[in-house]
Amino acid sequence: MGLERVRDADDPRLADYRELRDGERRRRAGTFVAESRQVVRRLLGSRFRARSVLATEAAAADLRDVLADGLPVYVAPEETLGRVVGFNFHRGCLAVGERGAELPLDALLDTRLLVVLEGVTNPDNVGGVFRNAMAFAAGGVLLAPGCSDPLYRKAIRVSMGGTLVVPFARAAPWPGALARLREQGFTIVALTPDGDVDVAELGTSRPVPERVALLLGAEGEGVSPAARAAADVAVAIRMAGRGHSLNVVTVSGIALHRVAR
């Protein structure tokens, strides 16, 4: 591992780390940014190729066991990192990854548990769902057209690197992709407030199907009528009081816990 020490925020070697908030610029360049030691560790152990790492002296030392030969590692003072990224930055570690080719839907079919998202446009919510998918060992996440980019900086950060670890693919055509899942033996379970089945029944009075695809929609609109019509069963999380629905991240955590166990 070769460390390259940098003090000048204008050093051309750090060009990849400027304008971190410009997600569209990064998408066009085919790159993404990982923040914090834990997330960078996950990037370095993932299917994605890391282009370089930018870290403080302490962070670089902590990551030494996963920094491969030939990977550029730029070491700079924390104040230099802050000047490069353009805002107050205290995580001490960044890395730039390359998106590479997107996985096809068929690459995710060799598993027993998938999460399918429809209309989830908030990167915080996408990141939170991926974090839950990672925690409960889901085999992948399928994203219907219009969902937020899992490799957007905020989604990666909120997911704690889950979007780098859990495989994902685009679910197109939509909702026709659900028929493909059914052909492969998946039971499509739509999470919706007025579902016929209580989530508490899964794994108790009602056995969990051998292969499950959990279908979740955005908090406001929920699962679309077309997607719901393609589902095998509609499951609800019964609530007390006046609450009508839960945030999609909370719903995914509850449902994944019931199904994964």
C-alpha cells in the first residue's frame, strides 16, 4: 500500500472528491462516494471497484488491513478534507467507487428473500430499507422505475454501506417484473395498511412461503393498484390509535424480521 500525503485542497489528485453534493455529476461520471471508515470498509469488500481513498492519518491506519496494493490512498489533515469537499466534514474518510455495469434482474433470483420497492424517491428511505435488508440477510433489492438511486451519496450513508453490500437491480418492465419473480417461485407479499393478513400471522398461524418478495410502496401513495393486483397476498401491520401508515423503512424492518426468522 502506498500512501500519498496531500496538504493542498486544490491538488489535482483530489478532483474526484470535489462537489460531493452534485449527484447527477457523479452519475454521469460513473462514480459514487462512500463516507466513513465503516462504509469505506464495506466498499473495499464489495463487488464495486474503488478508485481511490482520501483519509486522515488515523483513518488510513485503521483501514490498513483492507487497503489493497495499487489503490491510491491520499492522506490529508482533516481541515484539508473539509476544504476539498466544501462543507464541514468530520468522518475522516472518503472513497470514490466506480458504478460499473448494473446487475440484471436475473442475477438476484438465486435467493429466498427479496425486497421490491415501488415509488420510493427519498434517498433516506432507500438507504434505510437497504440497511434493513442487510441486517436481515435479504438476497437483493429490486427497484421499480422512478426509485431513488441506491448509489446516491445520502442513500449510501444512511444505509451504512448496505447499498454496496446488498445486490440490487431495476425491476423493468413494471409491474411485469413481478410475473418474472412468480415464475421463479417467489410469493409476492404486498405491504399495505388494508391488507387481509396481519404481519403477526407470518411464521405463526400462517407459514412463511419458501421464497418471498416483499413489495413496498412510498409512504403517501403506497403500492400502486397494478402492483397490488400482481401480488399474491396483501399484508398489513395493524396499528392502534389514529396512525394510518408507517414509514417505509419501519415497515421493511418489521416485515423482514417476521419473514427472515
